[in-house]
Amino acid sequence: MLVVIDEFTRECLAIPVARRLKSAHVIELLGDCMLAHGVPEHVRSDNGAEMTARRVKQWLASVGTQPLFIEPGSPWENGYCESFNGELRDECLNGEIFCSLKESQVMIQQWRKSFNTVRPHSSLGCRAPAPVTWIAA
């Protein structure tokens, strides 16, 4: 899984689930997120190989985004994502036994949508980051 969180809105923009995620997957995912939500000044991440790859760093520079790598062994420098990862583990992963990759992709996407649209967040005044809205007819 590669978790992409908007630190300002606290919205989880994506959680691709795959057996392996390479730099090409990261570029495609970040590109899709940037098309939908705009190009950020910085992308904060750990020092995983998929994020420190030369291709990813070159691509980020080409779109005008700077990488911000946290210090190894310092998860507190990436607090929003680490907090999200704990909630994902507690609320979704620990309660499921996935029998296939497809099942895990579907279940994790359902949880992500609920996290963004329904689940209250204390840091947002008990509101969801991207609540579902509709116009009554």
C-alpha cells in the first residue's frame, strides 16, 4: 500500500494496493492526485525505495514539487500519515482477513471512502474531510 494524505484537509487521496509498487506506479498515482487536487509545493515521505527513486525525484522536479524526506527512524516527522496508518490498521486491516489482492483493494477503498466522507475527525471539529453533499430535490 502507498498511502497519500493531504496534510491540509486530512483527506486520504489514494491507497493503491498491489503486490509491488515501483517508481512508475508512484509517478502515475501522484500525477493523478495532482491533476485532481493541484500541484503541491512539497511531497513529504519516508525514505522508501519507491519514493527515493531517481525517476520519482526527477518527475517531482519537472512538475515543480520538492520532495521532503523524513529522517530515518523519525515517524513523528510524518505525523498525519503515521496517525492515519494507525487508524487504517486498527479500523480496517486488523479486522479483516483478505483472501485475494482484489478483495483487499475493494475493502481498503471502501474504508478510505468512509474515512473521507463519513467518519468524524477530531482535528476537524468532528467533521469528515470530504463529506458527501447533495442537493435536496
